[in-house]
Amino acid sequence: MHADMDRDYFQLEQRYFPYGLQQAKGTTKPFLEDETDVVLPRPSKTLYRLYILAFLMILSASLFFDVPLIGNTRATIVGAKAGLIRRTDADDTPTRTEVKAKRSDSPTDVCNRWGHQSALVNGTIYVYGGHASQEQDQGTKNTWTNDFISMDVTKDFQISSPILKGLPQPSGPPAVANAYLWQSYDTLYLYGGEVSDTPRAYPQPYSLWAYDIPSGQWTEHSNPKTSAGNNSDDGNQPVQQASEGAGVSVPQLGRGYYFAGHLDAYNTPGWPLPIPRVYLKSMIEYTFPGFTNDGVQDLSGGKKAGSDGVWRNITQGGIQDTFAFTIRADSAVVYVPGFGDQGILLSLGGGTNMSFSQMNIIDVYDIATSSWYKQATSGKYPILRVNPCAVAASAPDGSSTNIYMYGGQNLNPYENQTQYDDMWILTVPSFTWVKVDTSGQSVPPARVGHTCNLYNGQIIVIGGYNTAGLGCDTGFYVFDATNLTWVNDFKSLSGGDPQSNPQNQQASQKKDPQGVAGSFGYQVPGAVQSVIGGGPTGGATVTKPAQSATAGPLVTGKPITYSVSGTYTITGANGAVVTETGSTSSTGAQSRKDSGPNIGAIVGGVLAGFFFILACYLGFCAWVYRRQLALYKNHVAMTQRAAAGNPSEKAAFLASGETTSKDSGSVSRAGKYSTPDQSSGVASGSGNSGNGRSSNLPPVPPIGNVNGVSMPVGGNSTANSSTEDLGRGMEPSFVGVLLNPRRSLRVINRD
């Protein structure tokens, strides 16, 4: 068998690369290194004219047929742009190849489409690859494509006539199915997938293909390798191309995830057909160019990913490497913000050919810690299945995120699979399952291999197949997520357009990158309200898992909530204007910590307390200063009155000169509190004694009220000093009050 395979590969090599693999990889015959040795004859006038004519012809060709001139490899704006433009910068590893793809437009009219990849960006759904049949009984033969189409969801349409546009089929990206399209607002990234089995195709070493939406250009990033990080491999390992895994984009973080899937002969070069496929439980993380990721060693310290992005293979996150964490393929993964620092991922369904993942217990991935946990659910849960589609819709106030899961299939018994047409809702954070009652509705045929996208609160289902035979299916269906009904018309809503609301978020959330995209116009259905409480705009009363969380961010984490006040008016999916009165009690606080103290809140509280105390102190000092200043002005006014009307009073307050004793003829310096009748060495009573006798007692300052002025009591106290300052004509200052408020307080209290 191995010899046969080696012969097959040799024949393929001879068929597609007759000049050897090195030339197929871009190595061409070298040019002459020294062209100066060639001697040309002197041209005649006729030859000159021929040279000029040849130059004009080359110039014309460069304009009309996109033939580059010497040294010019830029894309022109004229002509069909096709083929490869390889980067020659030797420092670029891994290699990038730009593809100017202007080939025939992809067909939009097909019989059936399934196993494709889709992504919604700015009101446009992009659909790439997968299977597309042209006839009803075609089966899977010759159905693998790299068709690339777009669907406009900013305008009303009927499911029988969606607004489709065939985009140019790229010449580089492979024809694959069961891959995933990550999106980063302006770029699509194609990861994974498997090549055709009928007829047999051989996978090539994996390259990431990026589609720049504004320019319409594909770029190849070849030879990608992993980087070491939290709970990952050791890094520097080639990125494998898994298929039938579950992908999810988290553009607000600048990352894409691809969970589990399998490896086999249709996605791994050199894998022999007799070797069974290997199912996975690892998760590939891709950090988009220009974004940070603290979980990767190469991006520590806030570094941004380069032009090739950064890969991490997460293999040991929490319970991921235990037997309780099962291998699987064909599950669905959705992103829910608000729990932990960066939100969580939920895995729904999936399995292998022999076993299935239960949905009474959900695997939860905490993005910030790169760890997996398990969370029990409540309520009747869905039948085991693989390959459903799922989307998340947020209540206007964010108190609940409701995950819609549609379709899928049971693989057993083999070659007699059963497809489903049911719709389920897992409401978070209560983690309660709600089965949608669609009885009496025009429900689309059961299906698998389809994709779902949410826009304006409506779920858009694209493609899918049924083993019972769908015939030629239109492949486009719309489910009203608010009214829980299948409808024939998609309604665009005013206010949800890409210009005013690029991510189509709830009106209360559109300024927050964490707001759930596609939820504009969505209201919590009555069937969900009956389980979690609240009303159409939110206000859920069940804010924790019905089955208590035992580990991870769900133990202490909370949803991000927003304030919805007054009236909340939207245009319903049926075209009617719906006005609701906001009755939610959400505070608008965003709780994103899963455990431990909230350092930001502590610091904010300390600062707030400090500034409050400072404000109180400044207010108190201002009050003391005003009182002391008023006291000072009163002293100055009384002094001026005394100076104008009574010399003795002037002496009492401002005495700084000398007095002469008439009896002794001696001269003495008057004290501060002396009067003309109180010379040094003479103690006088009230009034003049007139006897001229002197006393040996020391001078005693007056106590109490003297001439209407309050005199100090006691010795050299602070109050004395401050009052003396007033007497000296020293005006109080606010700075002095700030530095010594106690002294100033004593002054005004003494007054």
C-alpha cells in the first residue's frame, strides 16, 4: 500500500511539477549575471524607429493587459488582475503571497449548498467554499468549490430572492469544506477545512488565507507556526489544518478560535488513507495582526501581533487534558461577554462516530485564563447531535444572553443519520434550556451542514442538506428571534445600519465593544421571560446558574448590564413599531472580574474618601478664616475709633512710647497694657490716687473688659499670641489657618 501511494505521489509530482518541486515553488532559471559582455551592432535609423515602436507597444501592453514594467510589481487599476505576486523580502517568515484575484465571478444560482463557511461583517454575509451542486441527483461528486459570494442584509428581502452577489473566484485559496471564516471587522481569515474526496484531491501544507474586504485582495500566510503561551504547547510547531471543528470570531479582542475537529488524509499531507482519522480536543487561537494577547509569550507586555498574526495551540487548559473532557468534532461554539476579564466561550454538541458530547453539561472556556470548566444546565435539554448552528443575542440591558441552536443531526445508526429541524435556546447566566414551540409554523426542512448569522435580531440560515432528499433547496431562511417564528421576509431596521451602528448592537450597547453584535432590535421572548424573569428589555431576576457553578468565572462573574430607561422603540421584524417602557433595574455597572478583590474599586474608594476629607477640611478652615478675619477687622475698627476720640484708649491699644512720672521725674517705658496712670513701679486702682506713692509690686495686665475691649487671660498661650497678633495689626492669612487651625479656632472661641 505504501509503495502504491509513493508511486501515486511520484506520478502527481511528474504531472503537475515536470520541472521539479523547486521550480514549482518559484525558483526560475537565473538570468545572465553579466550582460555587459554582449556587444550590439550600431543601430540604423530604421532600427531606431523599430525600437521606438516596440517601446510604445510595451507601454500599451502594460496599460491594457496589466504587464508590469521593469521594477514595477504594483497592481494597476486597468485590466484583469490575476495570478500571484510573490513577496521577495527575505526577512518575511512565514512567507506571504498576495493574490490579485480577478477571475470569473462565483455562481449564485445553485441547487444545494452545504459545508460552506460564512461570516457577517458590516451588514454583509460572506460565504466561501464548501459543496455546491448543480443538479438534484448530483450527490457529492464534483461539488467541492472555492466559490465566494456575498449577501446584503441591510435591505429587506424575501427568502425566495435574497440579495446575492458573486465575487471573483480566487486563484489561490483552496476549495475546502468544513473550515471556518474568522472576521476582524475588515478582514476575513480562512482556517482549516478538508479537500475533495470525489474526485480525490491531495491536501497541501497549510497556509492561512486572508481576504482584505476594502481592497478585495487575498493574501497567503504560509508556513505558520505556533507560539508558546498559557496552557499551550512549547511553540514553534507547524499549524495543522483541522476540519469539522467549531470556529468563533471575537473581533473585539482581535482573536479567532477553532475548537477540536479531526485530522485525516483529506486535510493532512502524507496521511495514508488506511489510517483512521484522529479526533481532537485542542483549541487553536489566532491573534489578528495589530492586536495584543497577554496569553502568548511573544506578545507579553502589551506587544501587538505582526502582519502574520500569532498562533497558539491550547492543549492543557484546566480540565482539557482529563478523560472527562471528550474528543469531538462538529460542535458549535459561541462567545458570551461579561464573565471573567475577557468573556467566555461555550461549546454545544459535537461528537465522534461512536460517542456524543452531552448538553446537560456545557464546557465553558474562560478566555482570560485559557482554562476550561464544566457547567451544569437545567430544564429539558436537546437530543444529542453534531453539526448544529448557533448564535447569541443579548437583551437590551444585557442581563441575559440567549443562545439559539438550530438543526444538526444524529450520526447513528451509520448511513441512516437523522437530521433535526428544532430550535433551542440556552439562556445565560441561568444556563436553562428552553425548547421553542414552532408547531403550526412553516418550518424549513431538517438540515445539517448549514450556517447561521444574527442581524437585526433575526437569524439568517444559509444552506444545509438532508439525507432524505431536499431537492433543489432555496437555502435561505429567516427566524424571528424575538417572536420565535419562521418568517418569509427579512426586515431591515432603522438604526441598525452599518453607518450608524457598525456592529448592529443594541441601542444601549453600541458604544461598548463588548456589546453583542447583531442584537439590534432584539427583545427577550416571552418563553425566556417565564424562566428568568424580567421583561422584553431585560431585567432578568435569575442572574446565576440554576445549577450552582463550582469553578471558573461563573462562580463570581456577572453579565455586563446597561441602563435602559424611558421608552425603548424599535421596528419589529413584522414591520410594526413596538414601544416598550424600560423597567429594568440594571445599574450599568460592568462586572468583568471572576474572582479576587476589585483593585480599581478599592483605589477609587480610597481616593474618593481622601478628597471628601480634604474638602471637609478646606471648608472648615475657610469658616475659621472668615471668623478670624471678621474679628481682626473689628479690632482694627475699634482701634481707629479709639485713636480718633480718646488718647488714653489709644495708649491702651497701641502704647509703644514712653511715660514720665511727675512725682519722681523718672522716665519709664510704658507696657502694652499700661495707661497714663500706670507707670513702671506704680500700681494704680480705678482712677488716679493723686498721692504720688509708688508700689514695689510688678505690673499686672488688666483682666476682662477694659474700655470695651476684651483683654487676654493667662500667660503666653496660643490664644494670647494670636490675639496679640491682632493687636499688632497682623492680618490673619488662609495659609496660616491651614497650617495651624487649632490656634485660629482658639482665637475665635475666645472672642
